[in-house]
Amino acid sequence: MIFNILSTQPQIYNSFLKTGLIARGILKKIIKIKIFNLYDFGQGKHRSIDDSPYGGGAGMVLRVDILDKAISKLKSKVKSKKVKVILLTPQGKKFSQKIARELTKEKEVILIAGRFEGYDERIRELVDEEISIGDYILIDGDIAAMVLIEAISRLIPGFIQKSESLKEESFSDGFLEYPQYTRPKNYQGKKVPSILLSGNHVKISAWRQKQAMLRSKKKRPDLIKD
């Protein structure tokens, strides 16, 4: 899968691309990440990409003509006939494991990671989807872009070596993950549940399912459907 990122600060991705599973995924050619500097599409001597909002107000707004030019250029470079353009914005639909799984079906995406006060409203007409990673405001959209890349990439076949671990993690079945334990069996009087030491995998599976439901009900009641 190919991720094309349109960013105002490409340097922020330097360590991200060279670290851990992302670096390995790139090396194994499971994913490819291309970074494009929005300022390369800027206007005038200073490569301006934003301007003051009409009607007044604080902050600067990214210009629609600049984004239009940048998106068009990126689309002309992509290998896929159809590429999904995603605008990262607090006003988008909230990102989830379900959306991450759906996006693995795409061969190529363009992620727009803006900054400043926001986007010219007309930019929304240039994209296919608007996504938010949560109900809070960041300095820029680059962290959000990294969140999407990590969440999507790890679901692509071959990215995670032990793919069976994906089946029982949080949100895989709509619930939070069940409690996990490892050595020592007894730490300062806090013991590992005896069922996990029994060797009875049927009972262990049932216990884990129950614990996942109870944990979700306690910590994330919004996940429990009536």
C-alpha cells in the first residue's frame, strides 16, 4: 500500500520512517510512504500557502488554490488509477479500527496533514473523505497522519509477523482486550488467575471472552450494544 502525505513540515517524518515496524514494512515493500512538501506548491517569492480569513478572525487559513494544485499534482504521480484523498481534520468522522480495516483495501491514499487555523471551506470539495483521530486539537495534522499509517499498516497481511495476535486485540471483536499476565506468577501477593495456569484452553477462552466484556462494560460502556 502506498501512502502519499502532503505536509507543511516533512522533516517530522525522518525518524518515523526509519524506526521499528514501519521501517521494516518499508524495507519488505509491504508499504511505501512518500512525503510531499506543501510549500513546493506555494505562491510567490515566499511560497505562501495560506492567508488571513475573510471576515476577520485569528490565525491563517490554507488556500484552496494551493491545495487544488498540490492534490492535482499528486494524483498525476500516483500509480493507481483511483486514489483516495483524505483530509485530516477535527471535523471529520472519528477514526476507528473499522475504518482502518476498510482503508487497507485501498492501493494508494493521499493524506493531507495541514496546520494553522484551518482549511478554506472549498478544500473539502476536493477530497473523498474527512477523518479525525479524536475530539481534541493538535498543532498540525502530521501526528494524525502517522496514527492512520500505523493503524492501517499493521492490518496489511505480512506487516505483523504473528498475524494471529491481531485476532484477539482490543476492538477486534468490538470489545477491549482481555487482561494479560506473564511471570512472575505471584508478585507481592498479586497472583495470576488460576484459570490461566490450568492448561484448559476451552475454559481459558471462555474466561477471556467474559473478561473482555466486563472490562469493556467498565471502561468503555459505549462499546456495549443493547
